[in-house]
Amino acid sequence: MDNKDNKRGFSGLSDLTSDTRAIPQAQPRQASPQPSTPQKTVFALLELTKWPTLPAPWSSVDSGETWVWGDFFLTFQKKPKTVLDLTMEMQGKKAEYGGMTYHYAMSVFYRIDRNPHGPSHRPIMTVALEQADMGMLAKMLGSEAGELLQAEGGSKLGSLMIGLFTGETRLNLGEYEGGTSSQAVKQRFFEILGRQLGVSGQPKMIGDLAQAHGHPETGLPAKKKNSGCAPVILLCIGIGGLGAWGLTFI
């Protein structure tokens, strides 16, 4: 997405001569070189077992949203749980990770029929509006660090930050200074992901999270009746991968 599109952001979603010189007669005309076809970047899949504190795909306190953009579909989620907490809840165990609150997240997936990795359900990146629990961080770092954190402000919650998870790394994109409405955060997410993915045009909303399943533009199979997000999480993580956290299904 070029700079002009980036400046437009989410607000632009609703808007949906060369110099030719004469060739001397004495010289033979040379064929113009054919432009090479640009190679598409292949994005690595996220290994969810390596990122247990990642905002869990498909987790949202509301119905969420599904968008399609180029070769990808994206899910917008409000206050998603972490992969670890959701997996522990599925095991009937208490969710214990409280070091980070995710206010919003957007997960990116290849459309199934355009996925160079095959018919995978795993995301390729996730961007999130996050806020650290400084009290929890102080406990993890020890008493001296805890006293320092309290001396520097005493707030239990840190600044709002933008974090980006990819198949290779986790990036801190700095402090977030925009509005906290879903529209404002969504605009920022689209600006970041548009640059990361190299997509053109504008994303198109196709419905809530549930409507991603069975939709021809995502390629996801329809969900069975009364099935929640847990089966989808298992597809993303892989049952075998749960052994990395010492979790087993009864």
C-alpha cells in the first residue's frame, strides 16, 4: 500500500506518457525488454506454541469482524484472551497469565485457496493494542525492580503500546497515542498491516467472526453447529503442540 493509501487509513474504506524518441532509420529497432513479474513475499506461519502470550485467534468478547484484503483475510477482535489462558480454560484449569491486557487485536490469515503453505488454518501475523500490568512485571523482576517501578509513577498499568507478532519475531512498534475507539484502533491496524502485507486497494468487511467460516472469500469450511472457538484454536495450535506446555486432553 503506498503512502497515499496509508494516509487515508480506515476513513478511506467507504471510498470505494512516456517520453518516446524517434529511432534513426539507419539503426535496427531493438525489442524492448519485457518487465519481470514481481515475486510475492511468502509469509511464515505463526507457531502458536512459541508464543503462548499471543492474543488467541478467534477470541473476542464481542462478535468481532472479518475482513478480506488481497490474498488474505483478517479478524478484528476485542479483548482477546491469550493462547495460553484459552488453552488452560479448555483443560478446566484456571487462566493464570495476567501480565498483559490486549484491548484489541487483528489476526491475518492467508485465504485458504491462496495459501502457499497449503490449507493451513494458522495465522501469519497479529497486531495488538496492548497494556502491560506493571505490578505483575514488578513481581516477576523482584523487589528492587518493583520499588523502582513504583517510584517512577506507581501506576499498575503501563502505556498503551502496539505489538506485532510475525512468523519470525515479535516487534514492539512503540507507544500508541491515537483514540481508543474501535474505529480509531482499526484504522491504525490497517495502516500497519497494509505496509507489512504489501496489499493494494481497500479491505472489505464480510461479516463477524462466525461468518468467516463457510465464506467463499476465506475458504474456511463451515463450522459445526454449537461449536465455539475452541476447535478452531486446536486447528491453529495443533493438539500435539500442547505438550510443549505440559497440557493434555482428558
